[in-house]
Amino acid sequence: MSIVAAYDRTSDHVVGLTASSFVTLSFDPPLVMFAIQHNTASYASMVSSRAFGVSLLQQSQTDIAALFATSGPEKTGKTTFEPGRALHVPLIPGALAHVECLTNQIFISGDHAIVVGLVEEARTFDGQPLLYFAQRYGTFRPLDAE
Ligand SMILES: Cc1cc2nc3c(=O)[nH]c(=O)nc-3n(C[C@H](O)[C@H](O)[C@H](O)COP(=O)(O)O)c2cc1C
């Protein structure tokens, strides 16, 4: 599970949302993508942002995933963000990975926009990922685990 967040180009306020659509797209150049629904409060700021940050959450961060699945600006006021190393992007402290991207391409598809980002910085940290299935949060268990 990931939190995609950006600074609004005009106000510099943080916008962000919980997203399961974040995936890697290309190795060379290094591209990633996520899809954002047209009717989210973050939509206009996100599709016009020059850069965005992605925080892949740890299994202990279900509260953050739930908070960022709520709509509107209140959630960002309740959150402390970490600055990006390479770009002006907001990141969630304590995440499993941080990815800093320049907004590269936007495709409108159905009721979502697909936002493609060029990765400028990516860091991973120790921990277990937060996953989501059948409306429940969980974590990864390898099939060959004893
Ligand atoms: C598990 C989960 C995954 C989600 N993935 C996405 C996603 O990939 N794209 C999207 O637009 N919304 C997704 N959402 C919904 C947004 O998080 C939700 O609409 C949020 O309220 C949007 O915030 P905003 O209106 O403040 O922008 C997801 C929600 C959950 C619970």
C-alpha cells in the first residue's frame, strides 16, 4: 500500500491519498506510475504537480493508510512529512520505501488519470510491507514459508 503525495503548485499545501495502483513501469528510463480518480480532492493538484513522492507503507502503518483514504485536506494537517532528498516532495516517515519522482506524462483513462513519474531518488528501509486484500490490511507471507 502506498501514499502518493505532492505539494500544490500554488499554495504549497500537501495533497495526498492512499493508492494501491502504484507500480513500476520502466527500468530505462526509470519510470513508475499510479492512477488517480477524477473525483478525488487531490486530483487537480496532483495532475498539475511537477513532482510527487511515494511512500510504500510498513505493516505497522495501517492508521496512515486509513487516514489517507479519507477525502479532503484535514488529513495532511494531522501528518508530519519528511522532505525529499532530491525533490520538493512530501514523504511519510518510517515507510518501507521512498520514491521521489518528476511528473513525466499523464494519460486520461476512464475515470482515472494515469500519472507517470521519472524516478529521481529511491530508498528502501528494513521492514514488512502493508498489503490490502478483501477490504483488510495484512502483510506478505511467502508460500514456501514453514
Ligand atoms: C486500499 C485503497 C486503495 C486505493 N487506491 C486508490 C488509487 O489507486 N487511486 C485513487 O484515485 N484512489 C484510491 N483509493 C481511494 C482514495 O484513497 C480516496 O478516494 C481518498 O479519499 C482520496 O483522497 P482525496 O479526496 O483527499 O484526494 C484507495 C483507497 C483504498 C482504501
